[in-house]
Amino acid sequence: MALIRDLLDAGPTLSFEFFPPKTDEAERQLEKALHELRPLGPSFVSVTYGAGGSTRERTRDIVVGIERDTGMTAMAHLTCMGHRAADITALLDEYRDGSITNILALAGDPPADGEPIEGDFTYATELVELVRSHGDFSIGVAAHPEGHPRSPDLESDRRHLASKLALADFGVTQFFFRAEDYLGMVEDLAALGCDTPVVPGIMPVTNARQIQRFAALSGAAFPVELAERFDALGDDADSVRALGVEVATELCQRLLDEGAPGLHFYTLNRSTATREVAANLGLG
């Protein structure tokens, strides 16, 4: 029942993110990734939560199972948009009963079809306050080094982020590809009096087109010069992964050298690239 805020105090941390599988084959792939990454001794692992609570039960079962069966500390993602407070408190009770003490509190995305949202929450800060009032959870929030895609400008984004982090124990960023974006965010937050640790999120590139789609959705820039390097490799999957590992290793080393409180890998339920980056860094 380790609290991530305590793990960060002893950091730097190493953590991995997974998503709930939808098929039996995908479930086997998740189990394989967990098995292969466990020897690295992660500080914690996290499991995402589908839009509108679409993976509520699967997320809960996976998080509780990881904590119970593997000995790894698990963090549950939780979104509040479109939820009632009673539903959230009931789920928090289930997490507490399952010895889950770490929550990543997120607003979530509005419906893609533009339909009105019914629920008791508008902002992630409201969810943070509810979780805080419901027990001794260690609470994280999301951060976007390049600004949230729905923020009107970077200045207001930073002010909002600083206020959100003041209520939380830590932050975890969306993935990014330029160390300067993360380091600039940390500097901006410090200027606003915010020193809550924010863990950088890393996604090693194994499929350049897929990552570019993810980046477009999240508001992260895929640098032109980086895209050109991957484009030059064509469809050579091994070469693409090798370059992705090289680029991610360089980014991680720079972040650690600059004092980042840890590294959080978006694994996409695969282990190879993450294990290779960790090996290059001498982690695990």
C-alpha cells in the first residue's frame, strides 16, 4: 500500500502505464507485458480509464489484481466528466477495499458527438477535492508540457495547472518529444510558486504514423525533424523501433540530468521498447 507521494520523495521513480484490454488476446498481451516489465522493479504502474467510464469495471479489476497478485504498486486512473458524485464515491470505496491508495484524477474528454454532458463535475479539481475528502489517497493530476489542447493560451494553462497541482500530490505529463517543453513547464510552474513534482511521460516511437495520430489528438507536437528521420526508414519496423529507442533514451537521460522526479512510460501494453530504453539508462 505504498503512496506515490512517498515514492517520489525517495525518487526518481520508474513507472509504466497500461490500458484495459478488450479481447482475450489483448488480455494475454497485457499479462505478457506486465510479466516482462516486472523485473525492472517499477515504483508503480497505472491503468487508464475509458471515456465516460466505459472501462470502469475492467480498470478496477486490473488495478486491484496487480496490487494483489504481483506486489507492484498500482495507480488507478479516474475521470469525472459525465459522472455522478455517488458513482465516484462508490468506486473509491471499492478501491479502498482493494488496498488501492493511488489515484490519477482526470476531468476526461467530452463526447466526440458534441452531446450535452450530464454529471456532477466539470473540472479535475472537483474530482481531486472529492478524492481527498474520501480517504488517504495519494492523488495525481495530468499536465501538458505544450499546454492542454482546450486551453486558450499557454499562460492561462500554466496558471490553471499550478492551481490544480496545489491540490494534488504530483502530476504526470502527457507524452512529449522535446525536453525543452517539459523543462519550460517546470520553470513556469516554479515562477508561479508551484513545486509539486511532475513526472514526465515518455512514449517510445515504435510506429511513427500511430504516434503522430496520438500526438495530434493530445495536442503534442511531433517535431518535423524527428518525423523526417522516421520517414527516411520507411516501413522497416526494426529500424523504426531502434530509432525510437535511441530518441527516447536521449530524451530520458536529458530529463534525469535536469532533475526530473522520475520517468513514466506509456507502454501501449507492449514491453520491448520500454525495456530497451530502461537498459540503455541502466535502470532496473
